[in-house]
Amino acid sequence: MDRVIYHPIKRSRMEDELFTPIEVAERLRVNREVVYKWLKNGKLKGVHAGRHWRVRRSDLDAFLNQ
């Protein structure tokens, strides 16, 4: 019998998956400039990774559930 082992690190990585603004735009079927506008005005929460924006899965989910 195969045992399934819960691995909290893998689970937390999935929950904190990061998307680029282009990936967000593709998922939402909007122009990437719209995503950048949402990030700049705070409507969509994002983080800077150097000079680049990234959006956490949890923040994207919260945005979609507004």
C-alpha cells in the first residue's frame, strides 16, 4: 500500500506561487497594461522582485473574490 506523506513546504510553495503580470493578464484575459495599472493603483496587490512585479496566488484569489 502506498502512503501519502504530507509535506508542508511543498504545500506552502503552492499557496505562495508567484505570477508575472503577463501570466495574470493571460489568466484573466485582459491586456497586460490593465494588470500593471491595477498593481500601480493598489487594486491588485503585488510585490516587487527587483524591478519586476509579481503577484501571489493568494493575492490574485483575493482580487477575484472582491
